[in-house]
Amino acid sequence: MQPIQLFDPASSTYTYVVFDETTREAVIIDPVDEQLERDLATLRQYGLKLMWTIETHAHADHITSAGLLAEHTGAQTAAPQACGITTAAMQLVDGDELRFGSEVVKGLHTPGHTAGSMSFVWRNHVFTGDTLLINGCGRTDFQSGSAEAMYDSITQVLFSLPDTTTVWPGHDYQGRTHSTIGAERSVNARVAGKSLEEFKAIMAALHLPRPKRIDEAVPANLASGVRHDADGVDAHTVRAAQGYAGDISARLAYEWWQAGDAVLVDVRTDAEREWVGFVPGAVALAWKQWPGMAMNPAFDAEIVDAGPKGKKLVLLCRSGVRSIAAAKRATELGLQAYNILEGFEGDPDTSAQRGNKGGWRLQGLPWRQG
């Protein structure tokens, strides 16, 4: 079985989906935020349940959709521990394995492009990220890169795999899709037959331009791609949105709710509310459109019941992803629905008080019981 290979033209990034043919459990490697809808559609097309989103490193040329995919699908996020992606649920080190159905992906620490870069082996395939490319390799001149580490990662780690292992790179800029370990060991222009000193000289002479999106991409990728879009937004401004009434700050939502002008709808799952905290007085209505059909009659009926005439709906989830999807559906049903920017977070000062015992907040506001 071959992996599903997807391509983002803007960054020349390859994203890969691998799955167990019996259970339909899947992993996705290096997803791109601008391709979120494409990737969700691919999962639906193949009838897959996403178990893991995997990063090969903290990217500098695009923003990951790992956090967004986790919100939509319930998947877990995984990233190399040495990359500092602290939001990832699984911090991977060399030799760690991720299981999905009866399949296994094994991580190999392959630093050089960044200090934390990893490659992932599945069956007779290896996903090399920005370490080994087709007839090349990733750059080593920024973001904790090291030409010496890259040389060792390619020649000692990746080239120790069987010659027939298929190489699936993180990028290609010439339309090539895959290679083999044997081919790269024989003909790769940067490493084949080269000494360490020759390789270091080649890398030092590249003089590549700085990635255009590095200042935006790296900070976002260190947070699994979930950005805080409420920063700098006036608390009483309704931000225009496509497909629903608009995005609003937590403060404005709270004021509308307290004044009786709006109904607060919490679209997180029951498990999230139990662990992270309840919002007393909110309508608990989990967004369960994924991974089922496009329409969910149960959700539709309940959201219509939650929105009496003349009142706005203000919707929240953990990070503001599912609440957007739910707001769009509510709007299609004729309701005036708003998304609360950023979502719900528990108050760290009362983290021991699980449930609705008070002290939980929505971005600093006192959404307390009583």
C-alpha cells in the first residue's frame, strides 16, 4: 500500500496520509493550514478516522493545521520533543512509535535542518521532512541548523535503511514525488560520495534567501498552528466573517449574554467540559458533524431550539475552530450566530476545581456559577 501524497503549491510542501486498511485509522504527516478543507475531504473520501497528526519539525515556510485537525477530528498531535512544540500531546524522541490500527510509524531523530527534526518510517517507506530531499537536502543555515548534524543524519541514519526503502520528502520544487534510499545514496548531488568537509562547503556556499514567512510561521507552528486571532481586536467590535454573523471578543459575548440579548452555546464535547470546566448557564451542544455526513439532524434540531427569535447565538469551543463550523451551520438554519474568538480556557489558579465549582474563565472573564 502506498501513502496518500498531497501537495501545497504555495510552499511546495508534501503532506502524507497513511492508514490501516482494516480499521481505517490514519495518521497525517506535515499538514498545511491552507489545505485544511482538502485534508478533511480526503479523510472523508477514504472513510478514515484520524488518530495522529505528526510534524517532522517546526516549519518556517508554512503554518501547520495540526491543531485545527485535532479540533475537527479528535486526533492527537505529535511532534519531535527537541523542536519545542509544547502544544503537541505526544513529545517524540528517537525510536518512539505511533500506532494506528495494526500499523506503526517509527520516529528517527534526524537533526540538521533543525536540531529537533525527525523522519518517520512506515513499512518500507520513510518520510524525511526537510532532512533528505530528492537529489538534495534541507538547508542548515538557520533555526538551529547544522551541516555536520545533517550529514550524519543522512549518511548514518537514513542511509542505513534498506536500499529499496521509498523516500517521501517534505518538499520538492521540480515536480518529483518520491525516490529510494538506494538512489539517493548513489546520486544525491549533495551527499553521494561526499566527505563531511565537502558537504559542509556545499552547504556554506548555498546563500539561500530567508524564508518569507519565517517570522509568522515558526511562532504559529510552535503552538501547533492555532493562532490567537483575538489579539489586538477591539473588545466591542464585531469582525466580519464569511458564512455567519461575525467574530466577537469574549467580553462582548459576555455582555450580550448577561444582558439577556444572547444565548451562549458550548459546542465542546462532554469529556472536554468534564475535564477543562463547565460554563454554567451555557447550552451544552457538542459539535459532532465530523466524521459523519454533512448534515446532523440532531444538532440542527437542538441548535434551532437553543436560538429563540430575537436573540443572538454566541458559540464557543476550546480554540475557536469547531465554533466557527457550528456558527456557519446555525446561520444556514436561519439563526444569527457569532463565533467567540479564541475559545475557552480554564483558570490556572483553580485548576484543581474540575467541573462547575466556579473559577473557570473564558479569556479572563468571570464566567462563574452564581
